[in-house]
Amino acid sequence: MFTMITKTAHLLELVAQAKSAEAIALDTEFFWERTYYPRLGLIQLAVSGDECHLIDPLAVGDLRPLGALLANRGVVKIFHDAAQDLAILYRATGVAAHNVFDTRLAAGFASLPSTLSLAALIRELLDIDLAKTETRSDWLRRPLSAEQLEYAKDDVRYLHALRLLLLNRIIGPKVKAWLQEDLALYNNPHCYISDGSGRYQRLRGASTLPPSGAAILRRLFDWREETARADDKPRGHIIPDAGLLAIAHQPPADIPALRDLGLSSQAISRYGGAIITLCTETLAAPEKVATATEKTWRLSATEKEMLGRLQEMIRLKSDILGIDPVLIGNSDELRAVARFLAEGASPPEHLRPLSGWRMTFLEDFFHHNG
């Protein structure tokens, strides 16, 4: 059973009904090819596994009533891989969701990989194969096809069952509390909405830049982000990453120098003046803009040995507790921990393995190796 919501009055009725539910399942479908922001094409809301409602944002227009439901702390909102859906719904309603349950994250605390797709998780726990034929469909097209509607329903109809099965698979209250700690992060929009700061440091080739070049690259990234957002265009349609890196390596003083870097004539015509001004200003005082990009470091023999013991402990303890070891930290984070323990180096700020439940998980290792 499903209904298509195309009127504000019907959306208000659905929200009133859903507020009395213990949990609802949500998903979004969108089109994202020629814009900075994804274009929301459909919202799926399942009050139960048997009752699914499809909300047409193109017809309804005002989605603020849905925001009241998202903000309701008494109703669990079930998503799979929640971050992108939450960001899209936040922009559409102006409201941050609370009391979120992410089945992809929860799988990592329930003896399963924390990177499983929805189709893979449904196959694993429910032995059902989903048809994923509409993954790249145009969700702004009207009318939606029967195949699109069936695909959309499948994305939410099983989430209630998955949540219950995953919670039953988790070993003990301690691990459930760890899951809840990570789920609570979704209450803050900063968890899933990024301003793009710091991305310039992860660009391949950025680590070879001198401080002045790094300063230019950071300002270029910030400028491009603001321009792309204002024009609602993909970042790469403004200037691609390779172009930004070329400018940072050889800052142009005039338009001919900019042409030599391989930028398109259209980009030079639109943005050449702004880019040259930015480079000139930054070169005059690069230290006021950015420090040098982070250098990758080679682990010493002592650090490598420490990293090996850390990874082995995480693997063994994760296996006992039934959690995905990837949840503790990625390779860069674990390298930083190993370096911190072996050499007493200052750890990076906000390093995940050194806070919250992850610190608790690792405390015995820190006690014996600190």
C-alpha cells in the first residue's frame, strides 16, 4: 500500500499520523548533475513496512510541515546511510532531524560491515534481492514511472525490520550505548553539512606546495565554494581541481599567464580577474591566509611496530564485541595514534580514536603503551 502526497493538506495529515508512531522510515530521491545543490525529486516515508507514502516536493512546494516531524524527538527516524538524506531534508525544510537511526552505521555494531549498501544489507538479513534499476533515474521527471515508484518504495519498506534485526544482533548494552553515541551526532547538522574547509589539503599534489602556494590554494577553494554555491553550479564547472592546483603552483600575474595554465577561455573570461586579484593579494601576505598543507609522513620502525600492535588489538577486540574495526578509525587516524603513542607527538585535534567510546575501546592499549 502506498499513497502519493501532492497537497499540503495531505502532508499535514500524514505528519499528524506519523507523530504518533514509534518510528518512521525515510529516504530521498534527487537529481544532481548540473547544480551545486541536489534537486529533491521525491521523499519516501514509511509509517510501517506495509504503509508507505511518497511525498512529491515539486507538487507540495512547502515542506515545512515535514520539518516539524523531523524535529520531533519522540519519533525515531530510520535512514540507511543517513548523512546525505539529512542534508537534503535540512535544506528543504530548514529543520534538523533528531532521534535518527542509521541502518548502515548500526550494521557496523551488529557483526556486519559498516559500509554495506541497503540492497546488500537487505539480502544479508532478509534474504530479499532488490532491483536497483533506477539508481541514476531522473527523479524530476513527471509522471514517475511504475519502475521508479516500486524502486522508491523498496528503499523504505524494509527499514523498520532492519532496525529491529540489527538491534537484536548487537552484543550487550555497552555496544548499544556506543552505537547510540554515534547516532546522537546526527542531531547536529554540522555532522553532515560540510563547508568544504580543509578539502584543499587533501588534493593530490597539495603537499608539495610552499606556504604561499598553499595559501593561494586555500583561498581558491574558498572562493570556488562561494561562487559555486551562489551560482548553484557544480564546483568543477567553475574551475576543476586540477586548474586550482595549477594556479597554486604557478600563480599568474596576468591573463596571458592564466591562459598558459590550461584553463578554458570561458572560465578565464568569467573568473580571470578575480583569480589574478586573489593570487596577488595572497602573495603579498600568505601567512595571513593559510599555513602550509599537511605533509604526509613516513612511519619510523618504532611507529610501524606500534601501528601493527594497535591494528591487531583492534581486530581481536572488535571480533569479540561484534563490531566493524573500521569504526574505530581510518588508516590516517590510526597512523596518527601510533605516532602519538610511539613518539609522544601531539595528536591532531578532534582525532576520533582519542575521544568518546573509541577512547574507552582503546584505553587498555593506551594504558600499556602510553
